[in-house]
Amino acid sequence: MAPKKRPETQKTSEIVLRPRNKRSRSPRELEREAKKLCANGSGSSRKCDSDCLWVGLTSLEIPPLCRNLVRALHQHKLGETAWPSLQQSLQQSFVRSLDTYRIFQKAAPFDRRATSLAWHPTHPSTVAVGSKGGDVMLWNFGVKDKPTFIKGIGAGGSITGLKFNPLNTNQFYASSMEGTTRLQDFKGNILRVFANSDTCNVWFCSLDVSATSQMVVTGDNVGNVILLNMDGKELWNLRMHKKKVTHVALNPCCDWFLATASVDQTVKIWDLRQVRGQASFLYSLPHRHPVNAACFSPDGAQLLTTDQKSEIRVYSTSQWDCPAGLIPHPHRHFQHLTPIKAAWHPRYNLIVVGRYPDPNFKSCSPYELRTIDVFDGNSGRMMCQLYDPESSGISSLNEFNPMGDTLASAMGYHVLIWSQEEARTRK
């Protein structure tokens, strides 16, 4: 298909720089204050609401730092400390730093909610965000220049998947309810259409890209998954699920390994070299509810799944029979809310996910806040909760940049950037 130009707008996004001298209170402090404001608001302090089902888990408190980091590095250099112990020390230090994270920039560029989020792979202060109206914003919040803004078609143009082109980061791949999965640049030009449904009844819901194998994979709303190379040649187009494919993910360390998630309440694992049809999966992982996402960990050794109700699972690639961990967590599905998806931290074994308080959730407490929760990927312990009383909506999408020191959140119409307070002061 010949490249064509998409409309571009001069619309300026609303960007707010948050003051540094105002310290936000913790979620627990705010919750205690809310209880005091209620005439009948007496009761015990909040109990941690994610009683994980990990075997042997007895406490949800954050473990103290085991040693000074400088000493830990020195001992590792001398061969006195194993790498896992050093990695745990570094992770504990990072978790402690999360207490100082605050929102320091906020943008509201869209007239519809944000639906997808992707960090630039090499620029740690640049993020791309897609909206329900098909708009795409490229935002370098480290400079004062206006963000790049590409206007979408409006209703029916929702960006369901967004990935930078790993071979040329001035371009991006996008799947959309417009009925296409395409390669586009940030000037608004469509460079190649990889998949086109040619009907308003079928659209694309998920997307992933592999730089090493140079493959593009996309899933649609009727259960089909299409594999293509980066030249646009279709390798196969098969119905892999009974219903909508909400997420596709290629393993970062073994890119012939594919995970697909669906509202048919399953996650399936595939060997791309052996795919022959719907029954040729390696493993099928049944869930109790429809599934929003299935993401491999950065080292490719674990798989993180998020359902549409109240369950986050961690599977080990060495044992698919049952999840290595299960975290009860409220994030129920709502039609007018971007589906909540848990994500991995790029450097540590941590999970970040937005909370949607549910009165029917077993450990729900009155006045529960809409926090961003951080869990340990090994133990399932709640390590930290991020909250800003001036931005108290539901954060559906939360992802750390590749360096792991800045968090981007999609909250309704807004895009929030979280950063460590001390780091911002040094800048």
C-alpha cells in the first residue's frame, strides 16, 4: 500500500511542572486522615490488601536493607557475596528510594483517555502515548519544547498497541481499532500497513515487535494472530483463541517463544517454529476471568499475567503447570476505563500495577486509595504504594523507563511522570 499522510494538528498539550518543595503524604497517612473526617470513621489501621498465596509467605512488611551497598559491592568484587545477594541489596535500596517519588510533570494532551504507552528505548526522558481517539504524543519531558502530536481520526481510532521501531526509533508500530497494524513516523506519515481487516467489525487489539528476529506479531478482536516479518510479508494468520486477543508478547531472550492472552480466560504459550493451528500451543494456562495482559520478564524467565478482576499471576518458564505466585489485587474491568495491566520493572524483579478499589474485594477497606502498587516478583510482598492527592484517578498503565528510575502513568486523559525528588533537585 502506498504511504500516505495522516492529519497533523498544532494542538498544544497541557503540561504542568509540579513544585518540588511540597511533600506529598504517603497513602497510609492520607487514608488515616480520611477516616478521621468521617463521623463513624473509627477502626483499625489499614491491613495490607494483597495477602499473597506464595508458599511460606508470613509477612508483608518491607525487609530492611541487609547491608551497606558500598560494602556489598566490595564484598562481591572480592568474591565474598554472590550476585543474587548483591542484586537483592540493590533492589532493596531502590524500593526505599520509591518513598521519595513524586509527580513532577503532568500532561493532558488528549480529548479521550490514554490507551497505550511506550518508552523510547534509548532516551530515558522520552515517552510515546496513544489515545482512544487515535492521537499519538511523543513527549520529551526533559526539555521545554512542545511535544510532537499526531492527530487521530477520533471515534473508532483507539491505539491499542504502541511500540518504537527498534531499527529506527524515529518510527513506531501501532495497532488500532481503525482496523490496521501499521508502521508510522512521528511526522504523521504511514510507511507501511502490516495488517488491514477491511471491515469495521474486526480490529487489532495487541502488538509486539522483535528486533533480533525482525518479526511483527499482532492479534485481533476475534481471536486471530498474525505473524509478519518487518518487510511486511505475512508468515501466517491463524485463529489461536476463541475470543479477542488482548495481548501478545515475544520473549526478549528467546524470540521464537510467544505468549498470547485472551478474554477467553486463557494465556497460551507458542513455539513460533512449530505453529500449525489453534491446537499447536505448547501450554495453555487457564484463568478464572478474562485476561488483560501476559508479559515476559526482562530476563525472559518469568511470565506476568493480569486478569480483568482481582488476580495477578507469575509463572516460571521452567514450570508452566501452576503459577509460581498469585497476588490478589483489585483491578476490575470497566467499559470506560483503559484495561489495567501489570508490568515488570526493567532492572529489578518488581511488579508495578494500578489499583481500582473494589468493595467486594476480600480485604477492601473504607476510603481505600487509588494507588500505584509495587510488588516483589519473587515473594509477592507489597513493597510500596505511590499516591498523589492531586492526581487521585485510576492509573491503568504504569511503566518504568529502560533505566528504571522514572515511572510514566496513564490516568484517564492524563499522562503522569513520577521521579525521585532528590534526582529532580540535582537536575
